Amino acid sequence: MIGTEIERLIQLLAKLPGLGPRSARRAALFLIKKREVLMEPLARALTEAAGAVRSCGVCGNLDSVDPCAICADVRRDPAAICVVEEVADLWALERTHAFRGRYHVLGGTLSALDGRTPEDLNVAGLVVRAGSDQVSEIILATSATVEGQTTAHYIADRLAECDVTISGLAHGVPVGGELDYLDDGTISAAIKERRSL
Ligand SMILES: [Zn+2]
């Protein structure tokens, strides 16, 4: 009924988080109707972003430069590193402007169920950074889920030999809460009122 190009577009859109086949069809139709003002600029933006995106060799953030803009920003406090699971969590924290240190993106959590071990996460890089004289505080901002907290305990153990204060987010992050889904005020309060572990 519809051309293969459009069928392919719908199939690819349906792979996006939050979009099933039905909403992918709606999105495709919307794009086609707004071909000049949305579809073509979007296609260009996708191509450019795909060509430009880099993973920061220091912190694991995604940016078009390596080191990323946060790691390269001399106005940011080099003494504090906030450890997050995913880039989405880093973005959520940045939206609040509550934290002016730097980050470390683990790339997930430990999970016996999914077979994710410490080797699958960017922990070794964090241990090296925590060993630097510049760094005095590590804030563990993993999710308030079982896996997030297991990961936080594991990292705290790994950093035991380093001369750093280890802190966690304050209460207010609901159990089971993932940072990216929280409102900015809750995230902001949680990092400002962080506590030593
Ligand atoms: Zn970085």
C-alpha cells in the first residue's frame, strides 16, 4: 500500500524509545506533511549528529568534541566528580544547574540478571580519576533501584583506598527512582543536600 521508503522510515521510527508501530506511523505521516520545515532539517541534523558525536575519553559523556565541553570547562570545579549511570542522567543533572563539578558516566549498572559485570562499566577510569590530587569528592548519583544501589556500594568499595570523600544523593529521590524521570527541583535538592556515605 505504501512505498518501501516510507515503510522503512516507519520501521526505523518504531525502534525509538516510547514509539510503537502505531505512533511511528503517525510520526512518519507528520514528517511527510512537514517535509520542508521538519523532515528535511531533521534528516540533515541526524546526519550531522551521527558524523559528529563522540564519547568523551575522560568522562564518557556524549558530545561533538573529546574531551567533552564539561571536562574542558575550566570554570567547573575539578575537585568534585558526580558518578551517573547514563548520559541521560548527566543531562538531567545539568538541566538543574545545581552541580558545577564534573561527571563520570558508568554506562549502566551492575546486574546479575542481565549479566553486567564491573568490566562492562567504566569503573577503572573512575578509579584512576579519583586517584588524582585534584579530586576530593566523589558523588554517587546512581538510581535508587536495587541495581543502582548495588553499583554504588561496589564503587564505594573500589574507591576505599583513594583519598576522597564519597557522598550520595540526599533523600527525596524516591525508591526505584531514575534521575532522568525526576523533576528538576527534586534532582536539585538531592544533589545540594548530598550526604557522606
Ligand atoms: Zn567529559
